[in-house]
Amino acid sequence: MGSLSLIVLVAWWMLTGIQIQFGNATKNMFNRIFGNKGATYVRIEFKGMSLLFVNCHFSAHQEKVSERRKDYLKLSAIISKRFPVGIPPPPQSPSATSDDAGIIDQFDCMFWLGDLNYRVNGTRRIVDALISRKDQDIMLGNDQLSLEMKKGHVLSGFHEAAPISFPPTFKFDVFKTKRLQAKRKQVDILENNEEGVKTPINVYDTSIKSRIPSWTDRILYASRKDGRVTCSKYDSEMGAMESDHKPVFALFDVAI
């Protein structure tokens, strides 16, 4: 991935009552050479309600949990400084005592998404076996992001869009996946199967690094008012073949 983008589509009837502000955090803002890591974010005001959307790409590699924590805290501070509005958190609120105190109380609703790069703790052999058995509960119990959130280190007050029911979205061998998919289609042609491939064929990393399959790509939300945000769909498109990641999407309803 060479860049980050965040697209906001607004219905025509909302144009007269909406305010939109953009911002970004580059590698220089994160105080180190960061490659393609960083974030872009949008603040929207509509009918007295404030919403924040953040798309980010954090530090890679299995062992870099503390680096990802620093990325999040730095980005939270940048956003808080960019949009210094909202009510201060009560002294005993979770956000007042967590590492990222304050940002959760600056907006009515927040949506945080992107390649957060958190991995599943374990070995490749064990995780492969769990995937083959479709036993995701153990993998999710060792998901670094979930563990960090439980400790209050990152994204305090946020919730996963919905319980994860799709396979790990990283890292796939694009070449071998496409090659197997082409062979499968050829068999369908020879057998006159007009429906084509019913189930996508995907191959996790076969390189010497043999990266552990993980849910690096996530969508989370937070709301100052309980029940204001509901998620009706949270899934991944496992049929996408152009990247070593699978795209993740979510559909939310937000009460204005």
C-alpha cells in the first residue's frame, strides 16, 4: 500500500447543514521514518452532532506491540490537538484513567479503522491447525489488539464493529492464490460448470518469513451515548485477489 485515503460521501439534502474538517498524520508527525505508515482522519458536524472517522496504518511485525501502542497514542494526541472540543472526562471515567485519556470524550461518535497491524500470538503451525479446524475462538483469545484493549493501553472505550466471524485477513500469498484459483476455474470449464468457483481459494504466506495469519485489518467504534451506534454487517471479502490483505467492511446505523 502506497497511500492512505478516506472518502466521505454526503447526501445532497445534508449539504447545507454539514461541516467537514480533514487532517492527517504523516511519518514525520510520528517522529520517525515510517514508510507508508500514518493516518488520515475526518471530523464531521451535523445537527449538533460530532463524528470522527480515522483510517490508520500502524507499525508492522509480530513483536512490535509496543510500537503500535506508541503509534496510537501519538495519533490520539495529534487528533486531540487538531480538534480541541468536547467536554472533559469525569475524574473516574475509564477514558480519564486510560493511556489515551480524553479523545473518547471529544466526539459524539468515533469510527477507527485500517491496518492496525496487530497479530495473533502463537506459532504458524498452531495457527494453521486452528484455521483448518475453523477454531477461531482460541485465535481471537490471543489477538494482540483485544489483549491491548483489555489492558486499557489502546482504543479505550471502543468496541469491535461486531464479533469477528471471518478468517484472518493477513497475510496471503497473492501469486499462489491466483494460480490455484485459475486452475480451479479451468476445471470448471472442462466440467461445464457454469456457476464457476463457489468458494475462493486462499493461501496464507508461504515465504521464508511465514507470517502468522492475523486480523490486522479492523473496524472499531465508540459513542458517548449508549445505543446510538449499531452495526448490521461486519465481514471480509475473501474473494479479493489483488492484495496480501483481504478487505474488511462494516455497515453502521447512527441515530442523529
